[in-house]
Amino acid sequence: MDRGVILFFSTHFALRAEKLTKEKGYSTKLIPVPRHLSSDCGVCLRIPWEEKEKIIDLLEESGVRMEGAHFLSGEK
């Protein structure tokens, strides 16, 4: 399964995003931001890449501010 990450402007938004996505049944997890990416808060939400658009829509509708979404190449 391909994975990606969503970066946030603060840990508050990252924690809220994890809670919202878990409640909706998505397989997500908070992880440290990969070294090749940069983020203000240091943690990001790992997501199934094929669910990216649905997850982003959910977070936007819930007022979660995101920095961006990035594909993680080579992730298993």
C-alpha cells in the first residue's frame, strides 16, 4: 500500500487530524516528519495515499489547517 504524509502548522492540528481520521475509520498514524520534509510542528499524519483526497476534504471541512500532503516513495 502506498503511503503519504500530511504536514501541519502546529501539533494541535496534527492531534486533531489524527482523532478525526481515526473516528472515520481511516488507517492513519502520527509519526515524526521525515528528514527530507520540513514542518513547523515536527509531527505529521501518515495516511494511505489512495485515501488522500477524502482525508484532506474531511480535515478542511473540520477546520484543520494543513501545510501540505506528500507522497512517501519506497514506503511499505
